[in-house]
Amino acid sequence: MLVTKRLLSKLKAGDEHAFKQVYDEYEKLIYFIALQITKNKETAEEVVQDTFLNMFNSLDSYNENGKFKEWLTTIARNLSYNRVSRDKEKDTIKDHDIVGSASYNDKNVEILLTINGLLDEQSASIVIYRIFYDLTFKEIAEYLNLTIGSVQANFYKSLKVLKKEFVYEENK
């Protein structure tokens, strides 16, 4: 979703429907970013809330010529890193945390668990960012502090691994 100037002006005016539109569009992406950084389900949920609160309170400072999604995800990443450095304790993500964080009707949970089970953390993040959140290789490279080339190479290598697994499963 492209946040238009019209939607942005509605957000600045405090329009609840506009806020809900933006929240619904970006909530899962923000949660995933926060979960990848904090490694804690509850902290990630708090970061999501803090991100949207920060967004709302900082709308006047947003450069309307900028990219809204990048601005919003930067807020989420910064808040996540602040929480990690503040809390010091890093919990690991358990499979049941991922399942518990998804809605009951979320058909992607099994696929996410498979991806996380078959790939290392960085590779899984790259695939999930690209496929589920439709981020560009450049955006992923910035988030993970990698080169675009290494992100692309990792993505295509990971797809081969996943393809073999899903073809194997299909032939059982």
C-alpha cells in the first residue's frame, strides 16, 4: 500500500479510519522486524504498539517526499534495538511462540515454520522478507546490514533448498 498525501493528511488530522488502514497494512511487517531483533514475542508486540504510537506522534516530522514504509520500519528497528540493549536478556524464539503469535486462520504458519526449520536464521529472514512482506533486495540488505548481491545469492540458494523440500513432501 502506498501511503498517499491524502491518507497522510487524514492521519495528521487524527482520522481513526486512516490510522487503522496503515496499522492493518504494516502491523505484521513491524511485528516480524521486531521479533527478528528482540527474539521475544511479548517484546515484539510491545514494539509494534510503540512503533505506531511513535509514528502517530511524529507525523509532523515525516518528510512527505520520503518513503513511508521505510520511515515506519526504521522506527520499528530503532525501537527494537533500544529494547534489546535495555533489556539485555535475549530469549530465543520457540516454534510455539510463532504459532501462538499467528491468528487461528493464518494458513502461512506451517510454511513459516518450515522455512525457519530448513534454513538458518539469516536465510529464513531473507526469504520471509522477500516473499511474505514483498520487500526489495535493497530494503532487505539495509535491514540485515548485507550487500544486495549477498542477499540475492542467499535468497536464490534458499529457494533451491525449499523447492527440494516441498517437491519431496509433494511426492510422499
